[in-house]
Amino acid sequence: QKQLAELNVNDKVQTGEIKIKLNASTATTLDIIIKYNVINAGWFPIYDLKADKINAPLQLAYKAHVYQSTGKKWENVKLTLSTSDPNTNNLKPEVNTKHLNFISHNTYYNNNATKSYNYKYNPMVQTVSGIVTANDGSPLPGVNVIEKGTTNGVQTDFDGNYTLKISTGNELVYSFIGMKSESLPIHSSIMNVSLDEDVAMLDEVVVMAYGSQKRTAMTSSVTEVKSESIDRLLQGKVAGVQIRGMANIKSKDNPLYVVDGNILNGYEVGNLNPDDIMSVDILKDATSAALYGNRANNGVVVITTKKGEYTSKGDVIEQGITNTRFEIKKPYTIPSDGDVTVIEIENYSVPATYAYFAAPVLNENVFLTAKIGNWEQYNLLPAEANVYFEGSYSGKTNINPMATTDSLTVSLGVDPNVVIKRTELNDFKKNQYIGSNKIINKKYELELKNNKQTNIDLVLFDRIPISQNRDIKVEDIETGNANYDSEKGIMEWKVNLKPNDKSTYSFSYSIKYPKYKRVNL
């Protein structure tokens, strides 16, 4: 992989000429800074999720993988990572009048809205696997998965699964007859896709709703100043106060620095922009000890900035109108070999509500999920995450914060210590023929077993089919104690299982249809 990346490196030094025309009334001296974009450099986020216990906070490590193949090694540079994409089409659409008229049955008219995605292309992905489903969760066999701009592609198998080795493309296109095509950046080694029905290719018209979502993000610039400048600034803001030890972080006389609620070292405070400081408060004696304990023996300098967001490492999170910027204080050397340099942005201890999820009609595994509230504060981006459960690596998952919900649910993988089995009871009522109709009777049993040494909460889902044809009737529905949505046909059980406990649930229904017809059971 690294050798292939090195072959794609552009080792030619491109030169050019920039002409600047100034119209000044008097002679002047200017400092000119030139900024430009390159297409062969970028970054993408990746996360580490660690869940040691189901009653402890979720540990989330937010990392950036930075790469470049410009032909020039970046030596000890200060990086600013932005979530904006200069390749995005920024032209707003114009809504014009839509006129209806008769068209041929063979005419295909693309009336699909452009969807909003915030996935970033990940050049390190060499193989992509996943499952393609319909919007009801059923797998789609025979879906074409093509690397955009190439002939490299595969089709999904009977269970909707696919695996594709990536050659040179940046996007995957998913297409299937009767479904809307999807085009996604190659952002993860696991890409599961749900395809919607294409109303233009169906005899029966289905009206679908499209939602909208709002995002808040960030931008600005920070000027680095020396520690001595901050010394003078703080002394000027608080009369009679002498701040000692700023330049020597090993000094025993150092005060405790708290910037926007985060405890920082003196040298990190020295990197603050004086114009960004809104207020400075000095806490001493009993007041500081009550709030910060023994660390505040030499007093506390509480600094409130105008931007007000820093990581625990002292890096700046800048908030603006349409993007998020992480200004990394530590210089990095980024080689021009196409390989990634890992930069740790932040570590979070995230309060989470853990629950197990099972849908044996689709997958006879039990998945552990973590529900995160107030997730907007973490500035997350859609990306791949490495999952570590109870001290062991358990695989990969995807984090997709592009949602309008109040909480973010993350799948932490399969827990083999919770077992579920779905069995069709063949000794139920036999199939019957009444007149010109055939009646098929179905009954299923769901059995759960908790082999863990702790109590667990589990949400169990199954379904009863819904008829879309008046000649097909679903009758004699028995759902037991399930919470049943009759419009969608979805059953839900909320289960609490003690250690080594078992639980069994059952449901049944019958289907009546013309005996010379065939139904997709």
C-alpha cells in the first residue's frame, strides 16, 4: 500500500509567476502572504471507541490522519485542519416551476434531490465491504457496486453482501433496477448502504419526504505570541498582580491556569492571542482551594476567551459560519510519500447509555449500542471507528453524526455472550386451501439467553409482513406482549435479563391469497 502511494507522488517541482498590481497613493512596505489549495493533500478523521464496562463512560479518541503527496516534504509545520471542502459545489439551487405532462412508459426522468453527505474521501482504504439493503431493511441481491470512473465493480450476493478492492477511484456508485442510485465517497472499509425506491420507475407512485438538517461550524485565525507578552497582558488586566513561572513550567511557584474551563500549562497559555482574551480573574486563598484543591496553592488564573474552545491539549477549536477548524499547536513533519501522519485531536470521556439490540429476522447476532446525548459538543464528523470492548479489539463501526436527533447511537459490535435464536414452528397449523384461496400459517419463537455476569437491557425487534395488494390478506395476528406498530408491521420488546437468565417470546399470523399466485414470503 505504501509503495503504491509513493508511485503516485508528484516529484516534479512546478513553478509559476504571480503578478500583483498595487494602486497606492504613497510609497509603502507590505508583507504579502500567498495561500493556495493543492488537490493531493488532505486529512480524514478516525476514532477509537473503548467500552470497558456497560456501566462506565465511553472513551472516545478523536484523531486526524493527515496525508500529502505534493513532492515536497513539510518540515515542522503548524497545521490547521478544516472541515470545509473546497471541491464542494457552493452554488445554491434555483427552484423553478414544475410542469406536468404525459410521457412515454419507457421515458426515465431523474427527479432525485441531491443528498447531503459529509463523508471525507479516505485514500488509505484499499478494500470496501458492506451490505446493501432496501429501505425496509431487507437485503438486495444483484446490486451493482462500481468504482466511479472505472470498470472495477462487483454485484451483491443473495444476502446483499459485497466486497470490492479499490483501484484508483474516489467514489462508489450503487445501482439497482427500481431503486435510486447512490454515489458515496470511499470513506471507510465498511460501507453499508440503504437504497430508496425510484418512483419514476414504478407503476405505483410512492410519495417520499426529504428532511433538512442544520449544521453549525467554525473559522478564524490565531496569532501566536510569546510568553512574555502574555505576562505583560495579564499584569495589565489585573492591577498589582505579578504572574511568575510562565516561561518555566517546572517552577514550584506556578499558578494554576484555567482557560475556558480547561486546565493548561504555562507554555500553552503563552500561545494565546491577546486579542482573544475577554477577561482574566485571579483566585487566591480559600476561594481557589475550594474550587481546585491543592493544585491551587499558588493561586488560580482564570482566563475567559472570546472564542472559548480549546482541546485538553491546548489546540484551538475555532468556530465560524460553515466549518470547523482545529489549529494544532505542536509542529509536525508530513512526508510527501502518500502515507498518513496520525494527530490526536482530543480524548473524551463520554456519558453513554448502553443497550443491546437484536433483530434476528435480519441477523442472529446481538449488538451492543451506546446512546450519546448532547453529541453536538464533540464536533464529530462521519468517519470509521475502531471499537475496543472489554479490553479487546472487536472490529470497526461507523459514526454518522449527520442527523437531527437529540442523541447519537453508535454500534459497538457483536457480544457473543448474549445469544438469540429465532425458530419457525413447523408443527403450527397446517397450510389450508379454501375455495380459490391458499392460507399459510406462520408462527415464530424467539429465545434469549444472557451468559454475562451482569444485568443487561435489550431491545428486540421483529416484523409481520404488510400487504400491498388487496388480494393478499394478513390475518389472525398474535403479537403477545410486544409493542406492535400495525402500520409498519414492526414489533418491539424491551427486555431486562439477569445473569444466566432466559426469556422466550412468540408471535404468529396467517396469509391468505389466490392459490395460483406466488407471494414473496
